Amino acid sequence: MTAPDTNLKKQKKRHKGPLIGMAVAVTVAVVFLFWMLSQNMVTDTPEQDQVTPPQTDETVGPPAEGSVSGPDDTGAPQMMEPEPVPEPAD
């Protein structure tokens, strides 16, 4: 089966508008893509934005011998007193 009316000049005229519209849409999309990529590639940041994290003098490790820590811990070491040794009965 073939098309009954194949007038190529008429078909060119009818398809001209949609083809131009598609070409403009693709051009806009490509320009927008390059603009987005150029915005993401910028890595220069001002000096004031680069903040170093504050340094703490805390040391992490096992607690010192004889220290007790709990929910009321203020950070100061607390000494545990040894229990008195019972004297032997004679």
C-alpha cells in the first residue's frame, strides 16, 4: 500500500515549522547543559568560606587508673579509695 497523494513540495511546507521547533528546542537544551556544567566546574571558593574545624585538647583512650566516670562526670579525675583490709582475728 502506498500513500494516495505524495506531493513532496506540500509535505516540505507542512513539516517546516515542527522541524524548526525541534531544532530550536535541542539547541536550547544543549546550551543549558553546557551552562550547568560550567557552573558545576567552578571550584574557586573565597578564603572566608574555608573554615578549619576547631581543635580540641581532648585525648581519647582508656581512663587513667583509679578514675571513675559516670553521668555526673565533669572531666576531672576522681580517685577511688581502696577498701580497708580486715585484720585477722586471733
